[in-house]
Amino acid sequence: MLRISLDALQIIDTIDRRGSFSAAGKELFRVPSTISYTVSKLEDELGVQLFERMGPKVSLTPAGQELLKEGRYLLKAASDLESRVRRVASGWETELAIGMDAMFSAAALQDDIAAFCQVADQTRLRLAQEVLSGSWEALLDRRVDLLVGAAGAGPSGGGYTAEAIGRLPFVFVVAPSHPLAGISRRLAKADLHEHRAIAVADSARHMAVRTVGLLFGQDTLTVGDMRTKYQFHVAGLGFGFLPAPYARAAIADGLLVEKNVEEPKPDETFYMAWRTGEEGAALKWWIERMRTAAPFERLVHWMAAMPKG
């Protein structure tokens, strides 16, 4: 049988803050005898003394301090739960998960997050990052509720609504020391096949994974993120395509050389997407915010500014 109730914890908390049973009774609109009875009953059931009585003033014993230390976490959790339940009743989700391609920085959404917290501080927000098809899979598997900056068109079969938010150019680059850097003409497939490509692994777990700029049978070094891919390009370990904003500074500084290829990578379209039929207030807020706040420009800006060393 549970001996410690939330009501008892609230009474102990109030006594500790106000310093006496009578002051706690005034704050809680209860007569002092009710306060005293609740404390005495809890002490009897636990077999410990919670307060030192010094006339009208009281103070917590070490046992009482330990009880209240942990009890305040329970009171806070109960208060948060009440607020979330009210939010759900009013149409607000208890949690909203936003996914984006890992080539972008979630810091690009910091102004949007701050604005959201002003209107929905009881809806927990979670940010997740995937690569290529992994973003779409996360949406369909219900691991995220909204995609902001998902690469390429979504999978066939429907179940989601998608809106294009921007296009990103890519450049083919190698280190100045790489053998391909010394070839002045446009690079053909035969030129590339003799060397190693560097690719970022698609994070999809079940869907068909995407490969970008790879030839059949190509020697490939696969890495987990765009930053590592960039660093390996600079180190001369291979070739490949990088987002133009990500590579421009390195090209200007002579760390990378941009090369023309017979089959350049087309600009990649990025999307905002959500599951069809979902109408939570938090999701609606984010969809409208992303439609009007030009998120892709900020995603690209933060990408260019991301540390790469």
C-alpha cells in the first residue's frame, strides 16, 4: 500500500517553505489541525520523524529533507502531467519530433524553437537527424512528426504530404594533391573509376538506400556524416560531390579543387513533409511557421558556417 500521497508531499513542501503548520494551512486554505494530522499520520506510517518541533516553528529532520528532496521531483512531474493532459484535451501534442537531413544544423531553427516555446511550453520538442532516405523512413515509421529539409522526393506509396522548400547545388571536388586534380579536361567515368569515392551512408534501416555519385563497382569509402566526408576530401583520400555552400570556402582557400565532370549531380530538392491526416496544434504551428519563415535559407546559411576542421 502506498503511504506517501501527492497531497501529503504538497503539505510537507508548504510547511518547509512557510516555516510552520499554521502558515502552511493559510496558504493551502486548511485548518492547522488538518495539516498536523496529515504529517503525524505519515510519520506513523513511515516510522520516521519528518519535522523537529520548536514551538510554532518547525524544521525538517534529515529524513524529512530526503523525502522532500525526492518528493519535489514527483510534485513537478505531476504538475507537468496535468498541464500536458490539458494540452492534449485542447489539441496540443505532448511531444513533437522534427527530423532533418544530417547535412544541416538544427541550430538553424533556434529562432523558430524559441517562438514555439512561447506558445506551447508544455509540448516537448525533440530534434532528430538522418541521412538521405533515412529522413523519410523516420517519418513513415512515426519516429518523427515533421521533416524540415529532407533530401529528394519521398518514397512511393503515399501516407504523407510534402512541400518543396528549396534546392541545393553540389560541386565535384578533390584535394589539390589528388591525381584527378591535375587533369584539365572534363572528367569522364573512366577517369573516376580508377579512384576511390567518398560517400555518406544512408541511414535508412528498412527502405532502399540511396547512393549519390557512385559508379557500379566503384571503390568507396563510406562515412557517417558530411563533416567527415569533407575532411577526407581535404586529406586527399578520395573524390565526390559536396554541397556547394559547404565547400566554397575550402575551394577559395585552395584546400579543395572543383572539377567539371561529364555527369554532374543535379541540384537536390529538399522538402518539408508530414503524415497525412495528422492535425495536432503543435504540428500545425510548425507547418505554418515553416511556410512563412524561409527555413531553407537559414539551413543553407548555417551549413556554410558549420565548423569543418
